[in-house]
Amino acid sequence: MVRLPALAGRRDAGVIASAGPVARRLRVTGVVQGVGFRPFVHRLALRLGLAGAVRNVGGDVEIDAEGPAEALDAFARALRAEAPPLARISAVEVAPLAPAGREGFAIAESDTAEPRRPAVPADVALCAACARELADPADRRYRHPFITCTDCGPRYSVIEALPYDRARTAMRAFPPCPACAAEYAAPGDRRHHAETNCCPACGPRLWFEPGQAGATAVPGTEPALAAAAALLRAGGIVAVRGMGGFHLAVDATDEAAVTRLRERKHRDAKPFAVLVRTLAEARGLALVDEAAAALLVSAERPIVLLPARAGSGLARAVAPGLGTVGLMLPSTPLHELLAAAVGRPLVMTSGNRSEEPIAAG
């Protein structure tokens, strides 16, 4: 914070004083919770030499900032121009505050006021940085099926109330370990204030539940993945927990397995979506142009309808009578790990009977 000497008695005091410390309250509305917005504000304020605090209020973000007027003007502009990629700002309201000699900048405790315009962020697919950690044997989150950071992971599917804090999400059942807590508190860390942050020591656990009566559950990431992959390669149907609910998966190259899934879902002809692990695998099944490739790898991980390649090996029952196929890339680390374990394209469809709501229990 800049401090200026007293200006009493100076004829130009009014002009010079305008460059001294002032304070403002900024209220940012839109999709600004669960997208790394408070850590972004913290970094921005420190860069511009501002003091104050940022906090979640209802569904918005409220900022009290104090410093030179020029820095505050730059701060307000940068809130929009440099916002995190997942943020969607609707408005920035600015009001004057009385300077209070604030020092430092903090991420303050959230205010649980009722949201004025609740905007819940969407779930976001596994980001490139987390994907690298997932595949790195030296990383402490190596092959952790629930790896996440401020740039990716579940949002909408775990939020139970706003403002968005861990205590108001499904992650409240998983207190962070010391290592994850240290990342959460470190301003320069990618997981600074990442509410879903976890690791194998403190996060959710993966297990495989056999469908046969009396069969024993298989706990642990590697045994569970191995059991599920073996069943899929043998023509079985596996329910896979996704971010928003369950998917039903089968080997997309197994005609009998895909047909059996159609019978179970009472879905006679509507095409199924197919999960592939990489763009290279997608290009082996369909004609993928530049625009389609960009969609496949985007944070939304949509199903992209593409012209099917002849002789791709997909079962005819995937998209009966059609010359197109709907492809998608993994949206969660669990889907990434399972696809790699099976080594084949997988039908991935919602775990519900046709025309009924998704099964999310």
C-alpha cells in the first residue's frame, strides 16, 4: 500500500491527493465460484500492490480493495480481461469505501447470504496438468482416480449450497491431509483454494462391486480397475461412477455385449456414444477434422457426431443403420484410467432406463 505525506496547506493538494490511497468495494456476479476466481483476485491484488480481502458472498464474489486510484482502476479492468478461463462474468459493481489503512490481501471466510443470482459452475473435464500428474509415477497423485485442481474436476455435481466452499460440497466428508491442506493455503499453488483438492491419502476411494449375489467387493484402485477391465473385455456391463451420475459401459467392439445393453436399457435403435482415450483413437474410428478435434479435447468433453470410418471394428449395434458415430474423450481421471486398462473403445451411456432421469445414487 502507498502512503503519502500530509498535504495540508498545499495549493495543489486536491490534485495530488487524488493519487493517494482510496478504497473500493467490488462485487462480481456471474459464474465466479468454483472456477479459481478468489485465488486469481488474490494474485492480481498482490501484483498491483493493493490491500484488502476477497470472499464469496452468496453466489457472488465481493472484494474490498485499497490503494492508489490508478491501481484500483487497473484492478477492475483486469478482473474481466484476465479472469480464469472457466469464469463467466456478468457484471462488476463498484462502490466507494472509506480508506482504513488496510495491510496485505487475504482470502476471507465466505458469507452465507442467500445468492441473488445463483450461477453454479459446470463440472470440468480433467485438465492437462492433472493428466500429466495422473501419469507420472513420481507424483503423489499417480493414478489417483479423483485428481483435481482449480482448473478441472467436479463442481455442479458436488455443490450442495452456495457460497462454494468445501463444507457445502460432498467433499466435506474427506478432510484434507497436511500435504493437500498446504497446497490449498499456498497462493502460488495450482490448488490454492481448490475445494475438491484431495489425494490417495485423504480423498474418496475406488472399489469394484460385483453383480453376482454373494460376491465380495474388490477394494483399492488397481484391483478395482483390473476387475472392471476384465469384465468389460469378457463382454460384461459395468456401471461407472461419473461426475454427474452413473454411466453404463460395454466393449464397443463386442456385438453381443452392445446388443445386451440395448435390451437392458429398452433402447432399440437410438445410437450409443463411444468413449475413446485419445484423438488418435478417435481418428481410427471416424473422420476428425480440426474443428471436431478442438471440441473433443475441450473442457466440456462433449459427444461429437462424426462420419464413421468403414471397417473401424465398432459393433453394428452401436449406431444401427447410421453412417455416423458419436465420440467423446474421457472427462474424469477414472474414465481415463478405465479406458487405458481396457484398451478398447467403450460404449458409455447414462445409467438409466431410456427416457428416465440419470441414476445418481
